[in-house]
Amino acid sequence: MSVLITALLCGAVVGVALGALGGGGGVLAVPALVYLLGVAPAEAGTTSLVIVIATSVTALARHSGAGTVDWRTGFLFAAAGVLPAVGASALAHRIPQPALTAAFAVLAALAAAAMLRGARTARCAPTAEPAGRGGRAGTFAAGAGLGAVTGLLGVGGGFLAVPALVSVLRLPMRKAVGTSLVVILVNSAVSLATRLTVSGPNLDPAVFGPFVGAAVLGAWDGKRLAAKLSGTALQRTFAVVLLAVAAAMLIGVLV
């Protein structure tokens, strides 16, 4: 199969996942780029960030129109992750590829676990109430950690941001999902700018263009798919795929 066709197919699958689940596409994009298209992990993370930014802008516009975005909270949360995102992005090209692969495999497994318990979290989501002092400290810690993960591995981290916004800041689930897009967009934009400044646009256009284009278009089909199928079933299916990807990546590093 040619590189063009493989890039188009992989990008479309990632886009459908993003559109159907509202996140998680970056976790799937990096393994697809590395194992199916032969892209180095650091460059795969850069491509993933472009996909996350493009799809997050579209999703954020939709949530903003529905009034489910707490802009102040989102920007405060994102501000805590800016410096960690810059530092981790600058280090991404200096870390050995096996170490990056292993770290990403662990992240994929954590994302799968978060999705498997996502339905229970949604049912138990609390009503909004102000965060106290511990909440503000937790917000800073969670925001800094998310920025570092985004910068190092090239994923949006919505599966980490949403639980933090719900449990630490006590946002309702729908508003947490919308607000997380602000965090994802800021962290991803900062990380992408840092990567391009440090290492330059070292991307293969034969892979980058078709993959990103198909992902953005596939996100629209994913939205229609989400309207027809159970959200819980979609999450569980995607979680199983992520667990399989994580296992394959760890085996590849260890063997």
C-alpha cells in the first residue's frame, strides 16, 4: 500500500475517533504515524499537535455557541501548563526514541483506563461550586502536568483535563468538556510553536498533508457517528484499541 493511501486511511480513522469522542485522537495518531508510516516519535508528536489544534478549534466554536465553556477557568488552567509545555517540547527531540515510545505506551494505557471509567464519572459528575484553596493548588498542579504531557508526547490530553476540571474545580461534566478544549488548544499551540522553533518544520509533506487533511475531514463523520451510536459503547471500543496499541508499543520496546 502506498504512503499516500496509508496516510489518508490512518488520518481518517484518527479524525473519526476525535469527532466521535471529542478527544483521544492524538493518542491514536502517534502510534499510527510511527508504526504504519515510519515517522520518528518526535516528528509524529508534532504532526499530532497540528491535528489536535485543527479539530479543537472547530469543537471549541461549537461548545462556545452552546454556552458550555468557562473561559476564565480554562485560561487559568492552561496558564499553569505553558512553561512546562515549552520545556517539555524543547526536550522532546533530545530524548531517546525508545524512552519516548515507552512513555507514550504508558500514556495510552492511562487514556484507555480513563475512558473505561468515563461513563461512571459522567453519571457522578458534581454540580458546579467554587474551588477552595486546595482546589487552586490542585488546578495549578494538574495544569502543569497536562502542559508537560502535551509538550513531550504531542497529545491534547483531554482525557486528563476533563477529570481534573470535574474533580478539582467541581465543574459539571458538559462544561468541563467544553472548558478542556481551551486548555488543550493553548497547550497544543504553545507546544507546537516551541517544537518548530527548536527543531524546525522537519515534517514529510507526503505524510503530513494527507494525514492531517483526512483527520480534519474524518472528524465531521465522527460527529455524525456519535449521534447514532451509544457514547459508552464508543468509549469502550476505543479504550480496547488503545490498550492493544499500548501493549504492542511496550512489547516493541522491550523485545
